Amino acid sequence: MAPLKTFFSRAEEIFASLCLGAMIVLISVQVFRRYVLQSSLDWSEELARYFFIWAVYIGCSFATQQDRHLEVTILRTVKGGKWAKPITILAYVLTVIFCATVAVWGTQMVLFLIKTGQKTQALEIAIFWVYIAIPLGMGLMCLRTLERLWLLVTGKISAAPEHL
């Protein structure tokens, strides 16, 4: 059971890393083919862009889990003390609302793209496969933020940024 728990706690990290690795390989192959073989691929740049999009949206969830998102901490720094926890809770609640809203709107957009049957230019695959990254990534980020909110409220983590 422990390896399964470890996999799920690191799933976003693994997936985003694989996407970035695939993107690097694709771009490297494209550069080699273009400048050495004088024959470029039509689809590699588009696929690399899609891997990047997926890495970013899934990586947002991983960054939330690790508390590595950039944040403005001036209110916590200036007020400090007893205000740090309520300010952090408010920030997490606003983040949950934002992520949930983007996930819902992203889902509506994906459903629209499925209905219209739009395809990508070079790969000619259904475009919704690219856009699914938005509701999935934001939904996962919403869950990870709720997880951090719960840990903060129950006292298992502090309101002070861990990386400072």
C-alpha cells in the first residue's frame, strides 16, 4: 500500500517531469533534423508546445503540494504573529475559489470543443485533448490547496512560508 500512496503523492511531479522530458527530446530531435539533416518535422513543435501546456497545468498542482508557488507575503510579514494564520487561510480560500472557477469554465470549454470537433493544425488530433489540461490541472490544484488548508487549520503546518 505504501508504494501506491507514494505514487499518488508524486503523480503530478512524475507526469509533469515526463512531459518536460518529452518536450526536450522532441525539440532536440527537431533542431538536429533542421540544422544537420536539413529536413524538419511538421508536427514536433506543436506536440512539444502541448507537452509544455500539460507540464505547466499539472505542475501547478505539484507546486501547490510542495508550497512552492510565488506569493506576496507582505501582509503576513507586516502584520505577522496572530494575523499570519488568518491571512494564509484567506489566501487559500481565494485560491480554491479561483481554481474551482477555472476548472468549471475549462470543463465547459472542453465540452464545447468536443461538440464542435475542432482539430489541431499539424497533428490533426482533437483539440480538446490539449485543453483538458486546464480543468484537470486546476481541479488538482484546488484539491491540493484544500489539502494545505486542512493541514493549516488542524495545525499540522504553519502559516509561515517553509521556503524562507
